[in-house]
Amino acid sequence: MLYTYGECKLKFGSDYQIKKAITDGKFYRKEKGVYSDEKYVAELEIISLKYPKAIFTLNSAFYYHGMTDVIPDYYYLQTIRGAAKIKDIRVKQIFENSSEVELGRIEMLYNGTRISIYNKERMLIELIRSKNKLPFDYYKEIISSYRYKIDTLDIQEVQEYAYILPKTNMIMETLQLEVL
């Protein structure tokens, strides 16, 4: 299990006791401010702990939802506009208007790690909104995955998201031409 520095301080009582537990091999420092009672911890779990208000999106979400087999080079996290800049070289941060950032947010268990991620319906909208920023082959692969899984999607929810998020006309047109 992972712990923040604050949680460790409550558990052990002092910096000295934390350092002693690490020296004795009963506790492990994974990175600054992140500790564990297990020697090996998944990097995804560390990222989820360090950025609890961020939501996995784009390439990360497509991979975790099984829409592609391309492992992303970075962890793509979406935060509200105005949030502090994430200075982690493993993370690509995307800013969203605060009223829209929670739209479609779900909790998902991925390889034993609980992550905050957008649902498949929101990710379809994000795919279309980001169409020009993604490599063409990658975009086509994911659109094809959506075509095969169209029966598992809540189409009404997709349409509601399309009307709330920017680029409504382009999204609705692309949905009709490429997905439905």
C-alpha cells in the first residue's frame, strides 16, 4: 500500500521513526513524498497517488479502456484550467474548463490500481475533439475499436456530452460519418 508523507507521519509519529523503518527495510521510499510498505509498486499507482485530482485521458485512457494496444509514452492527465502545472516528466497535462472536467469521470480498477479516468463515452468525444492532434493511423485504430464496441456505449450520453463540450457541430458530424 502507498502512503503520502503526511500519512507516514501519522503512522510513525516522526521523521526519525519513518527513516528508521526505511533503514530497517520495513518501509520503502518510492519517490519524494511517496512511501510504501511493499518493495515493488506499479508506477501507475504512484501517479494516481501523487495527482489525486487529475483524470486519465487521451492516450492513457484509450489504452486502459482497451481501445488500442499502443502503450502510451506518457501518462495523460486532465486537470482544471488554472490548476498547478505538473512538473513530472512522465506526465502530459491537459487543461479543461472547470465546469467540464468532471463530466464522464469514473473510478476504474486497472491491474489492481484504482484510477480516476473518463468513461468510454467521454473518451469518444475527446478522440473526435483531438482528431487533428493525433497521428492518423492511431486515430483510425481507435475509431475502429469504437465501431466494434458501439453496442456497449450509451449513445444518448455521448450526444449529451457532445452538446456540453466545445466543437459540438464537428463532433456530431464526425459521429454520424465515422462511428454510427
